[in-house]
Amino acid sequence: MTDTKTILIVDDVEDLRESLADSFEIRGFKIVQAENGVDALELMKSETVDVVLSDIRMPEMDGVELLKAIKQKDPRKPPVLIMSGFSDYDREQVTSLGALDLVEKPFDFDQITEIINEALKDINN
């Protein structure tokens, strides 16, 4: 793949981050990881990120706060996909804040890949 896209995976559960990272790397993506929103924003200062895949519930800064911080800088990019096992937010709430979608854990990895690929196509057009 000549134009490797970078996905930032943000989740406080290391095993899930690693599992997602492995799955995306097999599909040709570059992966960077953070365990919460604060770390994610810090990492984004030095890394070019094409898509953010973030959990909602995390210590220090949750996924919705991260989403708001990212969208405040640039409403169009990077696109943010929110994932949640249980949440105080629903799909309509997070998409109204600028998220691509809300996927429920346990999720279908192919579904996440499809959402991310669509978002990347939209950015490139």
C-alpha cells in the first residue's frame, strides 16, 4: 500500500487495543495507540492521524471529551469513530457532536473496517 493510512486506537483496555491493532495492521494500516483522551491529544501533536477509533468510557478524558477536542481543532478531520460497551450516550448524540458513528461492543470488526474505509474515501475526495 503506497499511501498507508494511520489509525489512532484509544482505549484504556490494552488487550482490546492490541487486538484491534493487530487486525488493522493485517489490513495494511499503520496503528498508533493511546490509553485515554489526554494521551491521544498529546500523540496527535506529533503523529499524523487519518482516523481515530475511540472508546467512550476511559479515565482522565473520555471519548466524548476527546471527540469535542478534536472537532474543535478541525470539524472535518480526522474522522472519529466511537465504540462503547455501555454508555451514557447514544448514536444520535455522538454523531451530532461530529462522530462518524457509535459501534457497540462486542462489535463486528468488518463493520468497523467498512466505516473507516468509507470515511477515508470521503476525505480523499
